[in-house]
Amino acid sequence: MPETAVRRVVIVLFEGVDLLDVTGPPEVFSLALRETEEAAGYQVVLAAESMGPVRTGAGVRILPDLTFQEAAAGTIDTLIVPGAVGVDDEGRVHPLVDPALVDWVRILAGRSHRITSVCVGAHLLAAAGLLDGKRATTHWSTAQQLAADHPAVKVDADPIFIREGNVWTGAGISACLDLSLALIAEDLGEAVALRVARQLVMYLKRPSGQSQFSVPLEQVSTTRRIEDLRHHILRHIDEPLTVADLAEYARVSDRHLTRLFKNDLGMTPHAYIESVRVEKARHTLESSDATLERVATVCGFGTTDTLVRAFRRRLDTTPTEYRRRFRVIPAP
């Protein structure tokens, strides 16, 4: 695509759709325009069956920009299919899959260079036959149903998002931000995506293979000092980073530093540093062909043996097996 071209993003809009699935990606794409000097940008439009207001699952009404028929008349760079859920009498969550909507998704996908789903939107892609033979993810609460309803789909409920060729599937609702950042990284480069993540006040741009239940999702700093230390660790993750080094940076004693980490994050400084190194290693393994020696070096493990031990301890797998499973497959 020429650098000056505008990328046309169409988001599917329908009754009961999850609000953040619809509004999250446009916010991310709009920030990309602020973080790059390129003339190229994104034109994000909402498409629905008709031009009437659509009530989301949150009760907020949204007006579409064009109809499905109008959207299908042109070429679509990225199609985003959000999801919607219902709750039965026993409190069980289930995806809403309207056959008429599935037909339109199939038509729009045929006009799209890149097809994505957010959360339970994967059920719509699967019903349209777009995930057959592919590995895909969705929100953990409906993953078993997706696998049961569509045996031809290789459902993996763990990753935040999965890419296979030109089809991307995202996990929980907030994963639409991670997915949008990954799309920006593919279009405009990793550096732009990281700057956008900073503007979103996201701790880091989560790699696709990160579990929906991984440690960083549970770590919330309550003090400015610990938050500053976390950013310091991230900036210097390839360095030794001993407890003494961090204590000197924070101007506290070694014992007090350990107490701060345990009180705020529920773990020792060493355990936290290892968790960050593993996250960085996961991202590097997913997004590059770097050797294990290189991964160990840039992530601060020092040796491949230390890298392997950390992966076995935290992920119950090896770096090689992790890469085989989660390496992003480039588009053909």
C-alpha cells in the first residue's frame, strides 16, 4: 500500500454489540495519527444494516456512517467484527449470532484485505466459515462453545489475540486495544505502536501470546515509587538489575525495597524482574526470528539456560515450543 494511502477500517455495528468493541479501535487508530508524521492514516467508519441508531449492550445508542451494502461496494483494508453476548435464565453467557448478520460479515470479508474479530465476534467469523482450519481465540467464557459449535476451528482460549494470515481474532473486550496496536505495528511499525500504547497509559504493548490470565494483568501499583521502579526496570531490563541497584535508585535500603514490592505487588523484586523479562522474551519470540542466545541477552537473562528455566518455571514450556505455538504467521 502506498505510504500516502488512507487505510479504510470498517467496524460492523449491530443491536446489542459490546460498546468498547466498537469505540476502542477508533480511539487507538486516531492516536496513531498523532504519533506519526506520515500523511497516511486511517478512515474508520461504522457500518450497519440500516442508517438508524443502534443500541449497544451498554444501552448507549450509536449512529452508523453507512450501510452494509454501501460498505461492501468498496474495498476494505481492515474489517473489525465485534461481539455481543446474552445471558440465559441460569446466568450463563452465550454469544449472539444472527444469521442475517453472519451473511453480511461473509460478504464484507470478501471485500477486505484484513479480517479481525474482537471478543465473541469470533463466533460470527466462525459462523461465516472464515475460521475453518485456522487457530483462533475468543473470550475465555465462550471458548468451549466456539469449539463445540465449530469443530473445524482450532480454538485456543489462552492468547490475547491470534493472527493467521490475514485473519486476526482477539480475546476479551479490552483486548481490542491490544489487537488495534498490533494492527498499527504491522501498518506503521513497532515504534509508532509503542508510542500509541504510551498515550493510552498502557503499561506495555502486550504481545499476542500473552495469556488472558497472565501476571501483568493482575499487577496494579498503588504507589508512585513502585510505579517509577517498574518503568525503570522496563527501561533497563537487559541489565543485571540487582536488589542493591534498585534500592540505590529508589534511595531506600534493600530490606525496605523488598518490603515495598511484597506489599504493593505481592512478590519480591527478583520475582517481578523475572516476570517482566519473561514477558519481553515472549514478545521477542513471537515477533522476531532472533536466536535464543539473542533473546536471553536483550531480555537480561544472560544465558539460554536461565531463559529456559524461567520459561519452564512460569509458563511450563520451553522458549522453542512457545515460539512454535505463538509465532505470528505473516500474511501471504
